Amino acid sequence: MQGTIYFLAIQMIQLSSKGLPRNPAFYAYFQRQLAKGKTKPQALILISRRLINIIYGMLKNKTEYIMPKVQDNWD
């Protein structure tokens, strides 16, 4: 299960063929963590933890995922 969540975290920060992030909110969060001095694996673990919290909240509240809005400059 841990590998699945980690793989999902990688998918969240990947760029599409057009150069746009698949999930702008997670990509911005990843970039902020790198700017704070975290390594890429550390930042991916932080994203994994966020994903687990989101999935838990969705299951607990029986809601669907709503993509948060992010500024265009990815900050």
C-alpha cells in the first residue's frame, strides 16, 4: 500500500506533455518544499501524507475530491 501512495504522489507532481502540472496544487506544494530545502524524496513523502489525509477525509465524509484553485505562477 505504501508503494501505491508514493506512486500516486509522483503522478501528482508530473508535468503533462504540454508542460502543465497534472495537479497544480500538489505541484506548487512540492516546489515550496524544495524551496524550503527539502530533498525530492522528502517532499514526495510529505505529498504522500497529504494524499492519505485527503483520502481519509473523503472516505469519512463520503465526499468527492475537489481540485483546489492555485495561482498561475505556481507559488
